[in-house]
Amino acid sequence: MLRRYDGAVMPVDLRSDTVTRPTAAMRAAMADAEVGDDVYGEDPTVNRLEQCAAAIIGKEAALFVPSGTMGNTIAIKMHTNHGEEVLCEAHSHMMDWELSMMAWFSGCLARTVASEAGILRWPNIEQAIRKGSPHCASTTLIAIENTHNMAGGTVYPLETIDQICDGAHERGLKVHMDGARVFNASAASGVPVDRIARNVDSVMFCLSKGLGAPVGSLLAGTRQDIDQARLYRKRLGGGMRQAGILAAAGLVALADVPERLVSDHANARLLVEGLADLPQLSVDSSRVQTNIVIFGIEKLGCSTNEFSGELKRRGVLANGVSSTHMRLVTHRDVTRADCEQAIEAISEAVYRFQPQAVPSEQ
Ligand SMILES: *Cc1c(COP(=O)(O)O)cnc(C)c1O
């Protein structure tokens, strides 16, 4: 049941959309890339990528960074002072998966707000905002994640983003969008990315996920903020030299992206519909709006590691995201047939742990 890729036998890899390998067109562009020393601002391909990204996302300027984590870290730093609070969603990537960089690099405290399906609403944010006083540190930044990874790739409604930005700006606060997968949000909603990001003060998006480039993310915002961001990037060790080799792949990724993401979303839909037929799993198919499917295995009485092991034996790779939940992520390097294979592997694994059909609970 293994398929071939570039002559090698490969499993169906649904661990993340970061696992995509560069296409032949990307490799050709990388081989031919015109380069210079980007720390001197002299790499023409990086400069072209930054200009192109800024235009697409609708901001004055953009900065090429090695990772999304670095992009978020720099954004927090440029919008805050030491000792302030950053308001973010309780299971945001920034909170759970970025090694507390907000504290480590910016000296800020995360004030988390719980949400329905990863989507913060202005009234919940407003209640959690703190004004500086002799007793309280002030909130200065609000971070929103679009799409929301751990909620299963959920998409922010446009009016919710606009309300959050209006409310924040009225109070003199900044809004950063962790838009690692903002192109997925756009493909799902039909709203162009520059409209999605229009009112936020900064936005980070990844080239290395659904867009399929091997490395890199962009942080976009005002020219003044991005000039400052460039200095923080250097401090973090992100001053890359002939980075045009990498930027060249990013330019290819940006050129042929967004329409393609729609098929990743259709594949995720196929997966969740397959899983919904298995009563032993907990599946909320309304959450599946983009390329991420999260499902619960708590009724199986096994750990997510054990479940991953069973899938691996059947040629499918998937990770647990908590002690009870697994995540599947579709991307360019998995086909519809691969997803059908994954459903079969998951069904077999489910019956391996629960040989008897489970009557539904009522
Ligand atoms: C992947 C991701 C990032 C950044 O990831 P890197 O691995 O550092 O590039 C940031 N936010 C979200 C929501 C993500 O999914």
C-alpha cells in the first residue's frame, strides 16, 4: 500500500502540510536564482519575494524569515514593550507550540481567552483587556490565528476580524494575525488575503506549509515596523546571506498557490466523511473547513502513540495533538487515493483496538 515518490517508497504522510517537498519548478528556480548578500539588502530574489508578498497580502512591506515561529516572535517584539500583556486564544500556536518565545524574547505575558472553535470574538477579548495601573500590566497586543490550527483549521469570519481590529484600534491596541495558513482561509472563504489582512497591523504567513515551499515565512506590516523587524530578525540569528536560493522557491509557491489549496480542502472533507462513518471515533465535521481534520480516539482505550503506530504499520503517518486527539493534514503531496487509503488504515486500526462494533451511546 505504499506509493512511490521520486523513486522512493513513501508512506501517506498526513502529519502536517510542512512535509511537502519542493516541486521540479521550485528546484529549477532555486538552481537558477540570482543571489546576493541579503543582510546587506543585496539579494535580488529575496527583495522580489518580499515585494511580491507585500503586494499580495496588501501591506507596505514584508520580511522573509526562516520560520513562522520567528515571524510571530518578531511581530510580538515590534508591537510590545517588556512586561506587557499579549492577548491570545487559549490553544493558539503562539501559546502552545512556540516555546514561550513571547516571554523569552519579548518579556511579555500571555493572557489567554478561551473560544468556540478557535475563533475569538470582540466581546470576549474586551473583557480580558487590562489597562495599566499600579496593579496591572497593560494589554498592548491582540493575536488572532487564521486558520486556527488546533481547532481543526477553522476560518475567521471577516466581520469578526474587522470587529476585533476596530475595537482594538479604538483602544490604541495592535492586532497581529498569525496567518500561517491564511491562504487556506482565503481558499475556503473566497475572500482575497489582502482583504482578510486589511485591518490587522501585521500578518505572518508560511510558505513552507500548504504553499509547498521548502523553507520560510513572511512577516508583513508597515514599512516602519518591517524596518524594525529586520533588526530583530538579525538578533534572532535570522540574517541569512544568499537566501535567494530559498526565496526563489517561495516565489514559485506564491505564483501557483491558492487555487490548488481547494483540492486539499476537498481531500480533508473526504477524510472527515470517511471518519464520520466510524462511531468509535469522535468527529465534528462542521470544524473541517480547510485542510485539517482532528478526531478523538478516547473511546478506543489506546494512546495516540499506539494509534499512530497502527497507522504507520499500514503505511499512513499521523500525529496525536493531545492525549486523546489525532490530527490529519492534507497537502499537495497527498492525493485523493492516498486519503482513501488513510480512511481504510484508520478503520482497520479502530477495529484492531475495538473488535466489537460499539453501540452508540444513548
Ligand atoms: C506552523 C505554524 C506556525 C509556525 O510554524 P514554523 O514551524 O515555525 O514555521 C505558526 N502558527 C501556526 C498557526 C502554525 O500552524
